[in-house]
Amino acid sequence: MARHHLPALPQYRQDAVTRRLCAATHLDEGFARQVHDEFVADRMRAVGLPLGINLVALVRHARSADLRVEARNRRLARLFGGLWAAVLLALYGIGGGPSVALTAGGCGVLAVFGAAWWLVYAAERQARDAAQEVFRTGAKAEDLAPPAPKEAESRLLDLKKANVVPYTASAERTNPFVGSGKKIKEVVWQPIDVSRPAEAPGGGKLTIKDFDAVDLHTYVAREMANVAGLEGLRARNRLYVLGTHVQHLGTDLLPDPLGRPRAQIPKQLVQAGLLTPGAGMRTYLSLERVGDGGRVIVSMHLRARLHHPSLSWEVAAYGIPPVSRDYGIVDRLPIDGFERWWSLVRYATGQTWPALRGALGRNRRRAAERKREARDLERWRKEIGRRHAVYDYGAVDSVRERVASWDELGHSDRTDSQDFLHRLQQGVLIATERFLKDHNVDTSSFDQAQQVITTQTYNFSGDISGPSNFGNNGQINAAYGQGQQPSGAAGGAP
């Protein structure tokens, strides 16, 4: 087919969401701390899948930002101690002491405020520089921040090819596919009779070739990208395990009962979850499609229910909308010139006293929080080691799900996502039909079921109610609109 030769329009960067969130870690210390603690700190819970995000880059930038904020707060706390000494010296001079004490005390107060102002200014400038660099330059995001601990990065790389997902027990009744976003549709398709052989070309009947659910899942996973017409579609069989049942899979999933579960297990265990699902353990074929620039993510989780003489598909569709505008602070920052300098000066002038006054308290609260988390973790480890207590290792959500907002969903996002879901549904039907024909199964029952299945619709609009629904270089970084700046998200000091 002849193709038109037309100029290329600017496109969203494929890593736009990753860059936006990396920039946000430098401008929102709460978000940086949250990311650091989730992926680097000592813990036993699993984490959600990295849907459309380069977690290595995100964690590197979050760790760098967190270390910078902690260094600033330590220096400010020492300056606050110096401020009290200077004030006491000045009061001593006022109360009848040597005049030199008043002079020295006054100069000390000014010196402390000057040093604190410069610390706040310099830290905010470094944060904004780092945010602008990762957001606007062409260098790889992960190369713009120092590496995180090797063990943490190794876990993050394993997550990219995860074939097992422990999910928290509280999600069992509503959404075992933790981190996939909002449920768009959940349904079991009409059963198909797979016991009748197809007609032979010369008359008679063909012999049905033996197959099981593993064969069907493998075939659909391999063929989906071609039959659905969705470039970049990711298809992977995953074993979803109830968090309180993780330890029953032994060292294949949990090499250390006092540590985190693995993200990859032997494929035989994944296949076993199709043929003989265990207690709180089932295997699904997860089809995931990340939209332009990572703005939206749609996923479809499928499970073949093959019980002779019929086959049915369990289908659950989920969606994640664009990133919230709360993480778009970098869009609103002046880039260069006098406006940038004046913005930094105003920020430092307004934040110096709150940052100086609260530095000691912030350091104490952070230390107390870490000690409390360490005590809770140690208590659980003792309970597991001594009393063999049941611990919930399951993930609660994913970082991509937490930063999303349905308020940012636009018309193009909705229509693209609906198209993705319909293509996924049609692709599963086509692949299933081809598989049955390849195995000499009469597809007349499939044809009847398909007429019912294809009438189903997908409304990509967040929480839904209804009979079938449950509640640079020519590249552009995805922008999600302007809005009020969230509390604690404008810079280094809260």
C-alpha cells in the first residue's frame, strides 16, 4: 500500500511520565521520601508493578532528593542552635552586660539568618536545576542521578519482568490486581463447547488435538500483539498470590521469611496456577498497553476456565488515568533569566524562617518515624520467627496508580483507551478461534458466544456503575494542566 510522505508532528516522549515524576521528587520532599521508603528502605511487603514507569530512574532521583533535604535540615538545625546562642548573648547585653555582647549577639542573629537564607536558596536552586534537567534534556533519566544501592536496583529490574504478584488480603474481595487502577469491567464470557470435533475436508470428523489452559494462554500471549494491532502491547502470564499465603510457596517466592518476596518464580509454578489453582493462587494472562507518553494505561486480565466439555474466559479490564496536576510543578517554574532568579529569592525569603524554626522538629520526627517503623518491623519478624505468625506480604497498590487522577482524563485519552480495550477483546476472540481451529475443534458454539460477547462495551471514565461495570527533538513531555500548588510540593521546605 502506498504511503503519503508527510512531515512528522511532535510526539509525546515515551518516558514522559517517568521524567515528570523524577522531577517531582526534587520539588516535593514528601513524595521523594515516600518513593525512597517504598523501594529502598527495609521492609517485607511486595511492591506494585512498574506500569509505564522506569523505577530505577525514579528511585535514583528520589534518593538523591531525599539526601539533599536531609543534609539541608541537619545544617539548619545546627544554625537554629546558633540562633538561640546569639539571642541569649544579645539579651545578656541588653540586661546590663557588656555592650560588646549586644553587638556580638545582634551580629550573630543576622549571620544565622543570612546563612539559613543561603542554605534554603541553594537547596531550592539545586532541586529546581535537577528537576529541569531530568524533565527537559535528552539524556537518560537514570543517568542524571547517582545509583541507588545495588540490591534495591536489582529488585527493581526484576520487577520489569515479574511473573508473580502478591496482593494484600484486603484486596481479595474487590481488586486482586493491585496497582492496575480502577475496575472498568469484570465478566465471565459465555461458555464455549470444545468437545465437538470439526468437519474434515473430505467428510467425516477430524480428531481433536489435546490441549490445556497452559497451551491456550501461551498461544494467546504470543499472538495478541499481531491480531489486536496494538504496537507495544505487553502480554505476560502472572501468578497472583494472596499476601497471607505467600509463605506457602516456600523459597521459590520467599527465600527469607523476614524479607521481601521475589518478583520472579519458576514458570512451572505460574503454569500450575492455570491447571490446578491453589488456595488464594491463580494465574492470569495480563495484557497491558501504555498510551502515548504514558498518559493512560489499560490492562486486561484473562483466565481460561477449561472444564470439559466447555471453555470460558474470565475477563477483568482496568484503567489508570493521567498523572495528577499536583506532580506538574515543573511546568510552572521559570526556566531562566531574571524571573527565575527572582522566583528563587522570593521562595528563600518566604521559607527561611519556617525552615529554620522547624528544622529541629522535622529531624526529630523523621528519626522517630524511622525508629517506630524499625520497631514495628522487628516486632513482626519476632512474631514470624518465634510464633510463626501469618504476615501479609502483599502489595497494596503501585506508585503509578497513586499519582493518577481521573480529573485529568481528556477526550483523546478516553477514546484511545476505549479503542485499546475493544481491540484487546477482539484480539482475544480471534486468537481463541484460531487456537480452536488449529486443534480441530468445531467452532460453531464459539460463533454463537462471540455474537453475545462482542456487544459488551467499555466506559473508560473512572468509577462506573451499571449492570456489567463495577464501581524536545520533536518530543513533548506530557502536560496535565495547571492548578493550585499542593501543600508541601513547592520546594525543599514544607
